[in-house]
Amino acid sequence: MAATQLSNFLRSLRRRIGPPGGDALTDAELLDRWISQRDEAAFELLVRRHGPAVLGVCRRLLFRSQDIEDAFQATFLALIRKAGSIGKRQAVGSWLYKVAYHAALRVRAAASRHGLQEQPVLDPPAPSNADEIVWRDLRFVLDEEVSRLPEKLRVCFVLCCVEGLTHGEASKQLGCPEGTISSRLTRAREALRRSLTRRGLTLPAATVAAALSAETASASLPATLVDLTIAAGMRYAMGQTAAGGLLAARAIATAEGVLKAMLLSKLKVAAGVLLAIGVVGAGTAGLTYETQSVRQSTSVKSSKPPEKATGEGHPLPRPAFEDQVKALVRQLGDDEFARRETAEKALLRLGVDILPIVDRLGRQEDAEIRSRLARLRHELAGFRDDIRAGLAAMPEIKDETRPPIPALLKQTILDYQPRSGDFLLSLLADVKDPLHRRATNAFLHTWDSMTAVQIKEYLRHILVVGARPRPRYPRGIDASIALGYSSRYDYSEWPAGGKFRFVTRTSHFLDGKPHGKPYPYEGMIACTGWIQTKDLSIGKHSCSLELEYEFIHRTQKYTGRIHSRKISFSMIPADTPDDLIAPKDAATERLVRKAFGFGKKESDFYEQPPLGRFGMPLEEERRPNTTWVGPGGKRGGLAVVLWNVATPLPIDLCFDVALHDQKTGKVYPCDPLVLRQGKAHWGYVSPRAAWDFARGRVGEVPVKVVLTPSRKAALTSTEVTRYYPGSITSEILTIKIFGDDDFKQDERKRK
């Protein structure tokens, strides 16, 4: 007897003294002490540290003091049972919170089955304001929604908003930066606010968090309950399951029931993953077989269309699918929490196809079923309304920019991936949808969250692959059809910062046969080839492209392929009249002559020439517009002639351009000049063989520029509708040739 009393005294003394530096030890360190040494003081510290939060959960869900104590004890007995298998030991508070919630539900269900009335120990005071009324309704659903938070968010929420730790204390406990704690808390509060709003509870998340923290702080642990829990825990750890009396026996049964339910839930998730892997494996095997079959035989197409899936999760016939949905809806009201959870997850996997069936079932009498169906509806479709509203609130995008998106919209997209990404794809695919530009922008701002499949689908929507030939080309005129790819709105449809590396290889086909060599390129927009029409036979022709691409996403390489449609055009006899050239008109002639001009430098076109010191006109030095490096590393360059259209014209300009050297009499061809009607612009007149023009000479060379109407240029530029029929010849101008000595002298000046 004396030995027993001494043993109890020493145990009590060890608990009172506690482990060295106990208050400074993290949860993970305390849990390690318990696992390795069965340190009773470490276990007591865990009980005292997390007991208020656990007790708060139990009190919110239960009324009878006996039930509260059962659930409280069961939570810490479960910790003793599963301490060694808790993966993230620094998150033991979050684990205890979730176990406490399930334990309280289990105790409440047991009390209901035994016909025990859940009456509060004391009658609560009547609510005095609207927030208290909301809090009264909130207490029954709050812990359920907190337990549904993703683990990394729930851990931070429990530590800071339930147990009242500062960001610094939580940072030390979890071993991560304070900034991470702050970010996860913000996301947790926002997720909690959305989930509570779906239940019709509009109390701000910050207010809820403050109320939880205050309630936990006020939930002082009864000393008797702590002592009973520690004593029962130590006996349970030594296998003495019957030595704690009726209270401990009920707590043990509850703890083991909760752990069993949680294990079953994990097994179901694992089974789902294995099933998915099996399906993927079977699909891969089927794909391999199909590929080999295609290689071994000619093209064989099945006449039977593929079976259409009626639900995202199960391609069942419609009646069987509807019966399955109805059965799962009924299961949402089951007495067992695990079965309710299983039904909700199964319905969620079936996807949006369940919603018409649910709507036909009408209003459900069971409040639990109504609540879960409301949450399911929002999970499956409600986030779409949130995204659409967020996009609609943004200004319309009319230029090639990527304006930032609201933080709440971005977080909603991140929270509901991949379904949110699929929804954005459905919006941006429809160019008639008023939100399609804003959806494209939102997709870009959440690019890193997208799956590779979604990025491939995005590329399919925004890439324009192919050609835009005219319907007819006269034979004998060397017009060109440009082949290539681009995006609908140029570079504004690509991620900013060059973080997306897009490598392509484009093959071209003319009349179904390969045309030219494949063109490799790295970039978002490219002209990849040309079809010269001059020698094609009279009659119908077609062209097409095949774009093969690869990109890196989340360190993985992905490949894809996009085929353009077949694009048809016809070749007609060479003597067919030119239907693009405009008739000569004196008024148009005057407009063109007045608007068009030539110059030696850009300042020649300024209305007000640049001014230097004392307001005197600044003499602009001619500098090379075209440069090259010749044999022996000698540099050369040309300061060429410039053309300018000062005011927009009501007619297209399409000219072949030639430089007439006034010294040698040679004619040097230049690139054609094409300017669409309604545009004012300027450009360079540079000989194609610039090095040949400059050979053996430096300094000023007198030239004339001759522009002649070009049917070839008009046919090649498919946007031209009516082009000017007259020729234009400049007065004598000069091109300045720079030699290697000129470049060296310029470098010395700069130094």
C-alpha cells in the first residue's frame, strides 16, 4: 500500500515539475517524448495545451456534461492510440481538433439512439443582438466547416484562431516563416467565409475566428477532468482498458469508433486512387494497342460512335445513373457521419450531371440533406457564378495588356481547380462571350495552377494555325501565300515574363503532299513558309499545316499537335483582269501626292523640327539604318531614304520599289511597300543587296526612288481591297554609305 502511494506521489511530482523546458517545447517534441519514453508529463502538457480547444469543440456540439467529458477523453485516448502514426507531428493540434469533432458527433449520435435528450446544463441567455443569433446557429456547423478545411490551412487556423497563438508562436510550432502563416490564415478565413455563406450564415470570418479564440480562452479545463483523462490515458497506454470505470470505457469505445471511421475514410480514398491508376493503366495499354494496330494496318474507322458518359464519374445508362444519384441523396441523411461523407464525396465525383436530377427531387425535408445538397451545388456549379461575377466586375480589355485580376477572383480559381480552369476555358473558347477576353486574362494570371491538359486545350483555342489565301490567283503572277501560326490577340494571350517556352516544328502541305521543309521555331507567333502561286496549274488547290509543339510545365515536358483545316484556293488564267486595282481618279491622285513624301531622316517629317540651344533648329546627324559585317570583320552600313504618308488615305498603296543609282545607272530592287487604307505611316527604302550597293565606296550617293503599282504585292497582302493605280518617282535624294573607319571614328567620339 505504501509503495502504491509513493508511486502515485512520484508520478504526481513528475507531472507538476514537467519535462525540462516544457513550455518551450513544440508539439512535435512533446509527442516524440511520449512515443519514445511514455513521458506522462509530456502527455499532460499536450492535454493542457490543446485541452481548451478540444473542450470548446465538445461544448459547441454537445450539451450534457457526461457527453462532453466522454468526447474530451476519447479525443486524447485516440492520441495515445495513434501517436506513432501521426505524420505531421507539429500539427497535432489540428489532428486533435478533427478527432474531437468526430468524437462529439459520435457521442451525440449514441445519445440520440439511446433516447437521451440533449438538454443544456444551464439555460443559455436569450440572444441580445443579431450577431448572437447568428452565433447560436453557427456553433452547430462551425466545427464541421473548420474540419473540412485543407490540412495546411486548418493547422494554421486552429493554432492562431482557436488556440490563440501569435503568428510568431505558430511559426515556431510549425517550423515555417511567419509570412506563410499569415498567407494560409487569410486563405483559411476566406474559405471558411465562403462555406458559411453557402449555409446562409453571414458573420465575417474574422469575427468567427475572434469568437472561437475567446471561447477557447474562456474554456478553463476542470482539474478533475484533466486528472481523469491523464489517469485513463496512462492506463490505456498500459493496456488496462477496464480499469477506468464506466466513463473511461465509454471514452475508449468512442475513441476506437472514431479511429475506425477515419481509417475507413482513408482506405476509401486510397481505393479510389488505386482505381484511378488502374483506369489510367488500362487506358494506356489500350492506347498502346491501338497505336500498334494503326501502324500494322491501313486506316480503319469504326462506324459505331463512342458511348457518351452521362456523369463525370460513371458512364452508366441514364436510368441507372439517376437511381444511383437518388440513392446517394438519401444516404446524405444517414445517422452515420462516415456514410454521409461517403455519399457527398460520391455525388461530387459524379459531377454537374447530378444537378438536374437533384432539382427534380424537390425540397428535402431533412435539414442535413438540404445543407449538404446546397454545399454540393456550390462546389459543382456555384463557383462558376463567383468567377463570372468576378470577371464581370473587371473593366473590359480592349488592348494588348494583361491587367491584374482581383485577389478574391484569383483565390476562387485556385481553390476550385481543375474545374475552375475548365470553366475559364469554356468562356475564352467562345469569342462572342463578352467575358472571353477577361477569362483569357484570368487564365494567364493563374497559369501555374493549370494542368498540362488545360494548357493544351488553351493552346488549341487561342492559336490560329494555317493560311489566309485569296479565293483566286492569276497564273504567271508571282504572288505568295503566307503560312504560319499566331494567336488571336498577339502577345497578350501568352504568360508574361517569358516563363513559357514554346518550341514548334511546322510542316506544310500543298494538295495533300508535303511542301518544302518543316520549319523549326521557338516563339508564339511565326511565319513558317510560303507557297508561290506563279507556276501552279489552273484549277482548285488546297493547303494545310501541322504544328507540333512542346513546352515545359512544372518541370515536366509535354508535347502536342495541332492540325489546320484544309484551305482552298483556285488558279485562274493569267489574262484575267485585275479586279483589285482602282480606276484612275484625279481627286484620289491629288490626295496621294499631297500625303506621300520622301526624306533622308525622320526629322524631315516633323511638323516642328527639334530645337537645340537658344531655340535654334537641331541638325540631326544621319546614322546607319542598315548594317553588316563583311570579310575580315570590316563593318559597313547605309543611312537610307525614308518614305512617309502624313495623313490616312481612302485607298490601299501597293508598290514595287526600286532604287535608281544616279552615279552608276544600276537599279537595285527593294522590299515592296504596302500600306492599308485609313493608315498613316512611314518606313525605309533599303536595297535588298545593301552590301552590293555599297561595294567599294563610302559617302553620299545620289539616288531616285521609283514606286510602281504591284499586282503581286496586292495579291500577297490579303487585306488589300482596292489599290492605287499610279506610279510615284522621287526627286534626287542621297543614301550615305558608312565604312569601317566611320564606325571606328564614331566609337572614339562616344568614348
